[in-house]
Amino acid sequence: MAEIKESVVPNKEFHNFVVRCMEAVHTKHEHAVSLADLLVSADYRGHYSHGLNRLDMYVKDIKVGMTRHDMEPTITKETVSTALVNGNNLLGPVVGKFCIDLAIQKAKETGIAWVVANDSNHFGIAGWYSIRAMEQGMLGMAFTNTSPLMVPTRARKPTLGTNPLTLAAPANNGDSMVLDMATTSVALGKIELSDRKGQDIPVGWGCDETGKPCKNPGRVVESGGLMPLGGDENTAGYKGYGLGMMVEVFCGILAGSNFGPNVRSWKTHDKKANLGQCFVAIDPTAFAPGFTDRMSELIDHCRNLEPATGQSEVLVPGDPERNHMKECDKLGGIPYHPNQIKYANELAEQLKIEPMKVLT
């Protein structure tokens, strides 16, 4: 099989391309920049399912008027350490950035803050928000519900979303642990990418219309659904199902937004998404002293464990992303599959804007 040659796009070039795309459909410049910041971070960190792969969705939501671009998030109610935010149907990253920054501000004063939002939209990689808190020396957490894509164990149809969660915790000398995961086996975007590349998916990622495991990504996307973390019931998929329910409580139920099967279907535009999201910031100095020392000790211990047979090293959450960022830095940008570049060029042509420039 011939080797597929990837194209490298400088981070700044991709960022500018996202801004051009969004401004072409009349998005506010500052909102377009927030989205670009997140999408670049996603692909730079190796989460290709939530970077360039998602751009057309945000463009279409603004273009057809399903997502607003002429307002700002507003605080509905608040206490010294909590807030309920109305996202006013704006881009998810605009709402999320507002909420996590509000949580950080409150946590600096009270030690811990919990902010939930309703009337929001798809907010990209959850880790982008927890990292914003971590960069301020705090523990950051974020959760969101999504369109019903998860098929619970023993069920046939999707009922819950991928319902991702994240925790970012600072350690010494710029080190950290950054957990960013869906409560399904994988995010839908990874199955979409496999379909775009013409590749089968591993057993346990998705199921067909009967609820049985399926390796055909197109069939999973069109008529099946995602399996909960762990796969089917025999491999503890009920635990992923339970985690998905927990996120739904923190987001859809607590925020008073749409939840579970009430959320609109993926990539449809028959009604507002009205997603619920949750953001937490915790100042570790409000608790036992020496947090970063202990965090570093735990991280170092795990990394220094003897690798299993056939493995070269033991990683902690955030290490794969860190390694991918180093590789991007060596290349001078983010590497993309030819089909992804083709997709970006087609989007540029539709919007009548300048396409991305590639290095190779």
C-alpha cells in the first residue's frame, strides 16, 4: 500500500483560515477568534476529531441562523461561588470561554467555583477549558451534554450524548495531568474521520441499528450509534453509560437545558441545540499545602513504572497530547491527511475565501 503523504499547515495559518471562514458568514471577529483558538488547540494536541473536522458544522450553524452571532452570554443568577449562565444560543466556545473565565475569577476569591450554562452549543474539546484554569494555577473541570449518540448497554437506539469530561491539574515545573475524554468509547469525530479516510473502526467503538458492535464507520454514523466507554455489557460498558448519566446530571439537568433524548439529533437544524455545560475551577491552595509537589510525585511514579511487554513507556493523561505538540513544533505546523486538506479547500471555495496555505 502506498504511503499517504500528509500536508503540514502552520498553526497561525489554520487559525487565520478559521477566522476567515467564520467572518465570511458574519460572525463577530472576537467570536471567530475564540473558535479558532479552540480548533487550533484541538488539532495541535492531536484531537483531530474536534479541530478542522468540525469547522463546517460551526459555519453552517451560523449561516442558516441556527446559532446566533449578535449577542454575548449573560448571567442569569449567581452567588459568590456559583453562576447560571444563559449562552443565548451563541457558539459553544464563546459560551464556554465566558463560563470558565467566570469560574476562575470566582475561585480566586472563594477557593472553588461552579458555573453551569444553558442555551449553548457544541463547545469543542473539553480540555481547552480545564487548561485555561490550570494555566492560572488551578484545577479545572468541564462537562457538556451532546446530541444523543451513545447507545446504552441493552438498548438499540442512542439516548445519551458522548458527554465528555475533563480535569486539568498543575504540577511542578510546568508539568501537568490533563484528562480529556468522552464517556463513549470514542468521540463521533474519530468515526467520521475513519469514514472519510475509508478505514474500518475497531470493534467496540460503535454499533449498528440492532445495537450490535459494528466495524463499518458509515453504518455506525448513518443508522447506528456509539458504544459507551468499555464497549458492551460484557466488557463493563455499563460504567461508561453511568459516567454519561453523571455528566447529564451536571449539565442538562442542573442547568435546565435540553437533556438526553430531548437534545436535537446530530447535525440537524430543526431546533436549537440548547446544550447544558458545567465548568469548575478549584484553587488548590484553599486545601492542603503542597498540591503541586504531590501531583508531580504521582505523575513521576506513573511514568517511571515498568512498561508492559511490547510498550516503550508509561504515560499519564496529557502525555500523548504533549508528544503530538512536540512533533508539530518539529514539523512547523499541524500534519493533515490529504482528504482533510481537500475538505478545507472545498469549504474555502464554497465561502469564496482564500484557502489554507500548506508547507508540504
